Amino acid sequence: TQLLEQSPQFLSIQEGENLTVYCNSSSVFSSLQWYRQEPGEGPVLLVTVVTGGEVKKLKRLTFQFGDARKDSSLHITAAQPGDTGLYLCAGAQNYGQNFVFGPGTRLSVLP
Amino acid sequence: SAVISQKPSRDICQRGTSLTIQCQVDSQVTMMFWYRQQPGQSLTLIATANQGSEATYESGFVIDKFPISRPNLTFSTLTVSNMSPEDSSIYLCSVRQGAIGYTFGSGTRLTVV
């Protein structure tokens, strides 16, 4: 059983569309991170959220941490082909613990 | 954030042989992490490597199969021993830098034939 679930597993959209991907758990996390991994590369950190209800924006990407710190969402506005990749969430239940990675959402943005 | 150089970037190996993957960091770090990413899957932590002590392995991974060295604060190696096709994966090294999060190497894509 995965500690972190991500949905959808796969997503294929046209350039210019908006999308939201989700990261859910039954456990509470002290902090949660989102990564993007492109083919042939390691994951790259996008954001870290630590406060329940927190919203962070990174250009066209909006990240939200659930009030109960059990879930998170990533919303992309006007997706571009460069957004294509594997989006991974990772969480740590307690400070100092290793992060556990979710299974990922594989996004394909078609031109 | 730290810059990690990982090599080889890919290799094709015969079953029964071993491959050693190297990871070099441009700054001193206390802990280095080794992950496996099977085809189409997420990351699974193999072990945590501290300088001067034995690596700490996660459930399902053993030292005989994945020996790790950590001779100093900027370098580590992971060996995949007695390989079988099931070991075909991407292997990633990583460091954690406080609130910055994890920084990953670009990975080693291993194919065992």
C-alpha cells in the first residue's frame, strides 16, 4: 500500500489547456514536496509546502497544501510542451525523516 | 543547491556481473541517498549512506546485493552485484539540503541482458 497516492496516473492534454494533479494520503505530513522529472534526468524540486492551507505559485504552476496536511494539488495554467514530464509528490511525516515518494503523474502536453 | 555528477549515465550488462555507479557532489554533505526507479515507476529508497559508517538499508534491500561505499563527504558508490534482468532500472543518487529538498543526479540507466 502506497503511503502517497497520486492521480491521475497519466494525463495527455493539448497545449494551452489547464490541468490539476493530486497527491493524497491518509497520513499527516510535516512537509510535502513536488518534483518534475524529465526523461533521462533526475527529479528536480519545484516546491516545498509545510503549512496547512498554504498556496505557492511558481509562474504558471500553483501548489496547494490541504488544511489537514494530508493532501496537495498542483494546478498548471495554459500548459506548454515543456511541462511534459513525471510529476512526483514526496512527503515526510516528521521533521528529519526521509521523504517518501508517490507513484507520480505522467503528463504529456501536445503541441 | 548542490550539483551532483553521476556516472555512468547508462550501461548494458550481462547477467551475473556487477556494476559500480559513482556519485560526486560539489560540496560536502552528511547523508547521500541511493534510489531505484523501475521502468514507469516512482522512486524507491535503497539505502542512506553516511560517511564513516555502514549504509542503512531499507526493507527489501541488502548489503550483499547493493554494497555502498562512502569514503568522504563528497563521494559515494553503489554496486549492483550478481545482476539479473530484474535489476534493470534507473539508479539515482541524491543529497538532501535542509529546506531546499532533495537534489538528484541525472541517473544511471541499467539494462541487464
